[in-house]
Amino acid sequence: MSKFDYDLFVIGAGSGGVRASRVAASHGARVAVAEEHRVGGTCVIRGCVPKKLLVYGAHFAEDLKDARHFGWDVPPNCRFDWARLRDNVLAEVTRLEGLYGQTLDNHQVEVFKTRATVAGPQTVRLADGRELTAERILIATGGWPFVPDFPGSEHAITSNEVFHLETLPQRVVIAGGGYIANEFAGIFNEFGSKVTIVNRGDAILRGYDEQIRDRLLQISMTKGIEFRFNAPFQSIEKQADGSLMVHLANCDPIPADAVLVATGRVPNTRGLGLAEAGVELDADGAVKVDEGNRSSVPSIYAVGDVTNRIQLTPVAIREGQAFADSVFGGKPTTVDYANVPSAVFSHPPIGAVGMTEAEARNKLGSIRVYTSDFRAMKNVLAGRNERALYKMVVNEATDQVVGLHLIGPDAPEILQAAAVAVKAGLTKADFDATVALHPSMAEELVLLK
Ligand code: NDP
């Protein structure tokens, strides 16, 4: 009989924590998990899933406009009902939350719907003061939106609140130029809001290939999204009529009905008792872990955004799986962080894997770059002057494809399949040897000259 209440206590039932809990339990461990918000975590409750559903909802605006070119008579003033979409999305989130809870139940994982903190290397404390012991503790508390400190910041919302807006704001100002900013700019713009992205620097989507970022910027501006660069927020002032006035350095003030701050996410470790228990954190508050997800305290591990490695759900899931297989399944596993694909669900979306052109030039020296700049067939018939751009980066010395960067309709769907080839180290000649699937957009990848 173990001297501990559990073999594993997981703090945080998001993507990483749920995967680790259920896999550890399936390996025979006695597992408990604590969640202070809702089971499912950021991705399911207030991130990827509801966001993607809003992206689908938003895209109807374009489809309805284009439909008449395809022979459909669509009434000229179709009305969009934000409350109906919001409530349907939130109901779907609740359904998924239930499924996640069921999975944990099915694996006999005990769920504590309360905050838990670390009280020692093998002890956690629940919000009601109860202390429980576990041979190992897994920190999977994810991240939290970072809001810069400026006067009136309390009037802004973050991605936590945006899914619950009472009404659709007519004018939205978005701070930041990253994933969330560009995704929600596309969503609100399609719904008919006036959107302005305000960025502290002069580039959007740092880390993505420059040509792809430029294409998104150009298309976004054509669609009516406004941008202010090199314009840090100074303050938000609430007006007598309840609206907001956003004051910026170097720019005129912008009136808004909602201000969304999307300036990155920070590891959710505040007040968790980690430092007190001897767990080393980095300057951003992330738990420092080794490649086995172990912190500086041997009984405490961490996976997912709280470790600030790659802030993506599928990465957290892999880390959770690797932790559980290694520690409880007798199958030592590490996560391979090379060639992790990613997507931005902007309008149109971006999909990317591997090195950008600039990275490849720096790292490899000699490279070849192939691009296809084309108008998707569907856009041509719709009279939509919006061009897709596909870019392939090839190592000159080996002919290996080391990067793929796509922007255009369904780019993430196409990229996921193509990422297998990049991960497998296939060459440009392998792409060329594959017969095109016609007519498709993806065929551009095997026809690059
Ligand atoms: P990002 O890291 O993508 O972008 C942050 C943006 O905010 C950048 O433009 C950055 O500018 C700016 N910024 C950072 N700090 C400040 C500051 N102090 N003042 C003003 N501006 C600032 O963060 P997001 O919030 O958009 O998203 C958080 C994370 O969530 C992402 O990193 C991603 O991992 C994940 N995510 C993934 C999605 C997906 O996979 N599709 C979708 C949504 C989120 P600068 O470039 O100058 O640093």
C-alpha cells in the first residue's frame, strides 16, 4: 500500500493535464486532477475550439456574397445574429466539457473542481485547506492572457471574455499583432464590425515567413481592417455614453465599443506555491523542465503552456502523453519539437511548417525558394480578387524541403498533410514525383517550378 493518497496529482485539466491524467490512469496509476475553472482548459473552453467555430460563422459573410456568382439568389441584406452564434458555440463548449469530464470518470481519475496549489514536493492544498499527498505532482496550469499596464486597461477584454460579449461591438480595437489579434480581426471584420489592429512594432505575426505576413496584411487591409504600427497603447478612456476612446503614442485616438488585448500569454504559475516548494521558474514565470518534463524538484513535473516551450495544444497533448508513458508506462518518450506545424485562422488562413526563408538562409546558407502566387478557382468565379501564396524552402545541398508556408483558402488543412512530407525529410524531387490532384489548390505544392 502506497503511503500517498495518489500516485499522481495533476493541477490543471486542460489539454496537457487531461491527456496525462487519463494515460497515467490507464497505466494503472491512482490519479487525481484539480481544475479551478472548467474541465477542458483554454483550448476547449476559451481558445482554439470556440474560436474556430466563430471563424466558420464569420466565413459565411464571404460565402453569402460569393454565392450569387454561383447561381444562388441570396437576399441582399442577410442579417447576422451574434447572440445565436455565441450561444450555439457556448453550448458546444459545454458539450465538449462534459465529454472531457466523462473521459476522466471512465478512467477513474478523481476530479476536484477547485483551485489547488503546491504545499510541498509531494503535497497539494485545495482551496478549502484540505491537503492531499501524491508521489508525483504534474503542473499543467497553462497560460493566461498578458495585459500590459496602462491607465484604463480594466476597460479592455481578453480572449477569455471575447466569447461572451453581450452584443456585437460595432467598432473593435485590437492590441497586438499576433495569432489572436489577426484571428479576431478577421472574425469581427466579417461580422461587419469596424476593426483596427494596433501594434507596438511594425510587423504582424513575428516568426512567420515575411512574404506570407505581407500577403495577410495586404488582404486584411483590402477587406477593410485598419492597422496602426509603432503605436503603443497609452490609455483607454471610458466616455459618457459607455463607449471607449483609445489613446495611442504617435497616432490620433480611436473610438471603440470594445478593446481586445491580445499581447501574448504568460505561464499561469502565480500563487501556485512553486517557488516556495523549490521549483525553479524562468524570468517569465514558466516552470523550467528537462526533456523528461521534470522540474528542479524531482517529484514535480510540468507540461504544456506553463513550461513556455511551444504554446500549442497538440504540443501540450504530446508532452502529457510522453510524461505519462515515461513515468507510469515504462516507455521512456520525449517530444520532438522539430517541424511542428502551426496555423493562423485568419481570413484567409495561414499554415506553416519548418524554416522560414530568412531562417533557412541564416542556418543553411544555400537554399532554393519556390513560390506559387495564384488566385483560387473559387475566388476567380466569385470575382474575389484575393490571391493565395504558397512557398517552399529547399536545402540546396540535400534537396530536402525544409519549410512550407501557405496562405489561402483551407491552407491549414492542406499544410497538415504536407507537413508529413517535411517531417519525413522528403525532397523537392519527391514532391515533383507526385502526380497532381486536379483541380485542387494543394496541387500547387507538386507543381512548383
Ligand atoms: P502572440 O505571441 O501571437 O502575439 C503577441 C503580440 O502582442 C505581438 O504582436 C507582440 O508584438 C505584441 N506584444 C507583446 N507584448 C506586448 C506589450 N507589452 N505591449 C504591446 N504589445 C505587445 O500572442 P497572442 O496573444 O496572439 O496569442 C498567445 C499565444 O496563444 C500564441 O503565442 C499562440 O501560441 C497561442 N495561440 C495559437 C493559435 C493558433 O495556433 N492558431 C491561436 C491563438 C493563440 P511583438 O511582435 O513586437 O513582440
